[in-house]
Amino acid sequence: MNWLNALFGRQEPTSRDIAKNRLQLVLVQDRVNMSPQLVQTLKDELIAVISKYVEIDAENMEVTFTQSKRQSRLTADIPVIGARAER
Amino acid sequence: MGDKMSGTIITITSGKGGVGKTTATANVSTALALQGKQVVAIDADIGLRNLDVVMGLENRIVYDLVHVVEGACRLRQAMIKDKRLDGLYLIPAAQSRDKSAVSAQDMITICEQLRADFDFILIDSPAGIEQGFKNAVAPADHVIVITTPEVSAVRDADRIIGLIEADEKGPARLIVNRLRPDMIERGDMLDTTDVIDVLAIDLLGVVPDDESIIVSTNRGVPAVMENNSRAGQAFRNIAGRLLGQDIPLMEIEAPTSWLHRIGKLMRRP
């Protein structure tokens, strides 16, 4: 149905889109040399450390590697619920 | 060879094999010589030599890079003069040896000697990230990374770009080889912008997929010698950019069908 896609604009992502997407994800892992499992471990340990000081919403926490040029950046977005009661 | 020069040493590498390192080295070297430069191309792929056949000089080899390293001949004796062009030379790799026959320091010593007599020294790197790659990059002033618009080749290019930067040989510049406009048009191939987005390095050139490369390799005459080869033109453009000429990127366009044109009109906001 290529000609229909050509006529109406296709809905499905193209294999080109998929390739770019997959590359971006795999290169983030390659560049920091971390598997998804290791990122999960990092996330768990972050939760443990930060929870000692403030109460956080671990469910909605986001830990991501982003790229700007060839520089990798680790971004953690952690919703804080409140201060720990007892210190 | 006249006055003392101070040539530029450029290594062409890729990580993945089979993406066009040797073809690019042969064509860019030949194109630079066509512009009147003194050029020597070195095949650093010890044990798997190929630059000689691509340049059509395989029958004239007496000595090779390993002979020079081992002192079995003088550097001059291993330099094969091109049949067609003045100012173009090849130093072939040894075919019956392995990477360990040459060290990074050997490559630096040889290239520094050549710098005095040539405008450009181009090194055809072996694939991979091991010793052969390190030897090829060690003497370089500039590194060119070549890739095709495929996931595996781009991933390996990224790895090699990281190693080049760690080696303080960066920033590398990129050639995207074997682009197929028809496939890009229908969304089945990464285009140059995608590859540059992902790799985040400067683009040196784009080369269309072109049957004339296979024909010219069959004959042992680099495509830049053929006026009507699209890929040959792309490599001549790359050589021009290395000489500091301001040459726009080659338009890589698909033959558009009437349906595509109507489709584009209909999608216009």
C-alpha cells in the first residue's frame, strides 16, 4: 500500500524512524557503558540514599541519560513529598 | 620531489568493515592528486591488503610496509608510483603477516618521514578497534570516519568516534557513504541528518550508492577518474573540502513519482 501511504501520509512509523530511535537508545547505553539493569540498580541506590534525607515519590521518579552533542548527562527528576519527620 | 613540505596526515577509519574505507582512501587520494597535490596512500590493513587492487597497482608491488619497518628496504623502494597520475603513490600492506608486525611508533616514524615530501599522507585503517586501528590513528593529524546509513555501521562509528576523542585525535569528521535516495524517500533508510543527529560530529561529505564504484573497482581505476560517476563526483567534492574549498553538499535526490508529488501537495498545511 505504498502508493496509498504516499498519497495520504502514512500513520505507522517508518523503518527509518525505528532505526533512528533504536540507535539513539543503544548509543546512550554504549557511551556510558551501562546496561538497562545497571541503570535500574543506580536508580534503586539513589532512592535509598535520598530517602534517608527526604521523603520521595519513588514511583514517579525518572532517571535518564541525555545527550547534548557528544556529552552524556545523567538527569534525575525526583518528586519530593516532604521532609523526613525524624532526623 | 622538490622543496620541503609539511604534509597533512589523514586516517580513514570506520569501526565496521565493508562500509567503504578502502574505496574512500583510493578515491580521495586520487582526487587530491588530480588537483596537483603530492599524495601517498598507505594501506595499514596488514594481512588483508586491498588498497593496491582498488587503485589498480597490485602487479607492481615488490616491497611493502612491513619490509620498511623491518629495514628490508628503504621507504622509497616501497612506494609504488601510480600509473596515471604524477604525484600519487601507494605504500602497500604486507599480505602474509599480521598486525603485530607494525607498531604505532613505526607508523609515526614512517609518516613523519613522508611529511617532508608530500602534501597529503592518507592512511587506510583496518576495521575493528584493536592494534591495527590504533596504529593507523597514531600518526594522524585528522581522522575521517566513514559509515553507511545502517544501524550497525552507525553504532560502530559512534564507538570509534569515542576512541578517537579519547586518543585526542578528534574531532573526527564524517562521510556518509552509499546513501539511497529512493529508500530515504520512502522512509526505509536513515538520511544524513539522522546520522549526524545521532553521532553529533561534523559532516565532511555524502556519497550516493553508485554501481560505478563496483565497475571502477573491477577495472582498478578509482571512480574519481570518471567524469560521469556520481560517487566519483562526491569524492572529488570531499577532496576539495580537504583543500579548504567551499563546496556545497551533493544533492542526493530520489527520482520522484507523480504520486509522491500529489501526496506532498495534499499533505501541505
